[in-house]
Amino acid sequence: MAGESQPKRVVVVGAGWAGLGATYHLAKQGYDVTLLEAGPYPGGLVAGWQTTAGKSVEAGIHGFWYPYRNIFALINELEINPFTTWTRSAQYSPAGLEVESPIFQDLPRLPTPLGTFVYTQFQRLPLIDRLSALPLLYAVVDFDNSDEAWRRYDCVTARELFKDFGVSARLYKEAFEPMLLVGLFAPGEQCSAAATLGMLYFFILAHQADFDVVWCRGTVGEKIFRPWVERIEKAGAKVLPKHRVTDLIIDSNNQATGVVCGDEVFDADAVIFAVGVTGMKKIVSSSPSLQSREEFRNLHNLGAIDVLATRLWFDRKVDIPRPSNACFGFDDTTGWTFFDLNALHDEYKHEAGTVIEADFYHANQFLNWSDEEIVAKVQQYLTTCLSGFTDAKVIDSSVIRLPQAVTHFAPGSYRHMLPAKTSFENVFMSGDWIINRHGSWSQEKAYVTGLEAANLVISQLSHGTPADILSIEEDETHIQIARNINQTVRNLGKSILPNFWLP
């Protein structure tokens, strides 16, 4: 048949890690792929751009952790070199330096989680407080990322979890809550215990080296997405910015046949959504087709978190011991990080003064401030951490407000999140908030779900070779044994006990 030779058309919505990942793989498999991005350039939140004065800014700085196997494999395939070497980080409170982390992979490997406890240099936290975390290991073992485990832990807050397992007040305040504020972007009483266990395990507890991190040597948009988009376009895909999706056209067979952007319609044999929670809610609001399905209507039960990204140029060099720093205790419900861009970004290596990126998460109370008030507050906080900032003058600055920018893994939110397959036969989901079983988080999860969605399209349309997705490193032997024993006891309990307890 003449029509058989026509390549199948796939429309991907959203040009972040998930959308670019899906588009790239499908284009390589010979699909006719159109990637629609609502913003002015590909990359979504991660991209970065230049100010009118030609200075690079971005919506917060994103690290690339040791277990990001799939992203690192992509970087090798693209033959680019965007990353710093492995960096050490520090943690500050208003009292000064609290914690310094080593490069964990350089040290003798201890069974998890011993390396994290032994090698991390706590300046003030007493050993007795650190030991109070040991009972929490049961929850780490019990939470195996299965659907059952998510349902068991998702309605509990992180704060309740730590309290129930006897974590000391000081350890919670000075270690776990700061991790939540920069890892899940919200205070413990607003974080799902399931998301907390998943995030802590992936980034910190599964293997000693997992907390090691590299940074992009410029904006991710410039260093990674630009060469990647060039490669994607060379493979034959069309990347169309400034295209906001408003609806799907659904036929009588429950299949999407087109994606609507205002007056334009893009024909489709399959559709992949690859946008954040807030973007997806906007699309659902405008789309009668999606509104007709309960799973999409229920997305309005999900929330997102405000972020504030600032970049400050100072008139002199300030000595900053570590390039990346997390801070806690300055505001009750807000975590923040600051980065020495002279050390991390190529363009600022030889800058006469100091360039700092300071990003605030769960920054609701700051978004209505003027730029001047925000910059003054950032300098005040920086001075509290490092006295060298006392006399330094801000000679330029950038303030970017990002309302509802990152996923809020709130208690009870799991039931409203979507898996990759939807009730439409040829419509698939991807992104860092999608339910999947890979076990990764953040940018790596977004990229992996993009590849998973591409594989579902390949299976649905029976054409092409699936993407090879690298699984996360296996659990260490003692964790595997503990999980097997725990599962056996659970199953035994289920078979002989009535179902008294709430999950």
C-alpha cells in the first residue's frame, strides 16, 4: 500500500528533559516528530537565557548526581563536555558552617549508609543525634518504590515519619528538613513520606557515591540543550517554540488524531505530554477532550512550589571555600542554595569580581518583594554565611520569580499523579512527576520517563527499536536481604491477620 511508507507522526508537548529525550529517540527511529514548546526556546525551566546586556541567567542551578546514568550516557553520545569535575559542597545555617561533604567515590566504599554517616563532616551535630536516624533504616528498607509502598507511605507527612521512627529534634531540624527543602522543595509537614524516602534513597542512601555531584559549566540551555536540539533537528524532527497546546482531537476509537495549538492543528498517530504539573493543568483547563476524563480532571488536586532565582555580580573577589552550598534555618519554610559561578561557569572564570547564584525554594513569601528588597536580603544572608560579603557591593543583579515552578510531592498526591499510559490508547505521559518504577528522581527521572514514553509509542505503532534505558545500580546485598525478609514477613502477616491497620 502506498500509504505504508509514510513515517508515523508523533507530537511531543514540552521541550524539557522528557520531551527532548522522547523526540530524539523517536526521530532516530524514523518517526516524523514535531516538538511543541509553549516557551520562547526549548528547555523549559532548565534552559537559561541571556539578558539584554548579554549576561547568562537561568531559572535556578541544577546539579547532576552520580546515579544519573542515562543523562551521562546521553552526554557521551552527543560527544559534548558540559560538566565540571566532581565538586564538594557545604551547608550553612545562621550560626555558620554546619556540614562539609567529601567526594564520596574517592574514599573506601563502606556498606550503605555507613559512608554517609562516617565521611560527612558535621561541625556541630552531636553523634547521639546522628545515631537517632538508625531506626529510620527500617522505613528505607520497607519503601521499595512499589505501588503498594507508595500507597502505604504517601498519606503520611515526612515530619510524622521522622517523628514516628524516633529521629531527634535536632537531627530533623539540622539535617533532614534542610534536605527536604532543597530536595523536595518544601518543609517536612508538606512533603509526602513516600516521596521523601524515594528521594533520600536515590540521592543519598542507596550507595556511598550517590551524593557526589557535577555542575554544568554554563547554562544547561547553552551547554547541553543547544547541541542536543541541533542533533534532534538533524535527525529530522521539528522543534517549534511559542506553541501553546490547547486541546487534543479524539476520534471515535479513543485515539488522538491531532494536537491543537490555538488555530493550528498538528496531525498525530501518537502524542506524548512532557510538561510539568502546572503546564499540564493549564492544558487540561483549556481542553474539553482532556476535561472529559477523570484522570486529567484530578490533576487539579496536584500543586507546585514557588522558586526564586537570583544572580548577583559583586565588585570584588570573595573567598568561597566550596562552589555549591545549601543553607537552612534562615526562614522556617524556605530552603536556599548558593553557588560560586567563578568556580563553576566558564564565562566567569576570569571575572574581576564574584558572581553568585542564590536560589530559594518554597519562596512564596519573597515573590511579591521588589528586586531591590530581594537583592538586599540575599546579600544579608550571604554575609551571615561568609563575612567576606560584608563590604562587597552588588554591581549588577538578576531576579527571576518562578511561581508554581516545581512539582509539590504533597502528602496524598500520589493517587492523582498519572502513569505513562493514559485512558487514550495513543496518548502517553512523561516528566518528573509521572508514576514509574525506575527509581530515579529529578532531571534523570524526567529524561528516563521521556525514553519510556518513546518506547510505548514504538510498541503502540509497531515500528523502531526501543531506547535502551539503564536501570539504577542494584541495591547493596544487605539491603536486598533485608527487603526480602521484610516482604516475607509482610506477606505472612497479610495471610494470617485481618486487615486492621490503615496502610
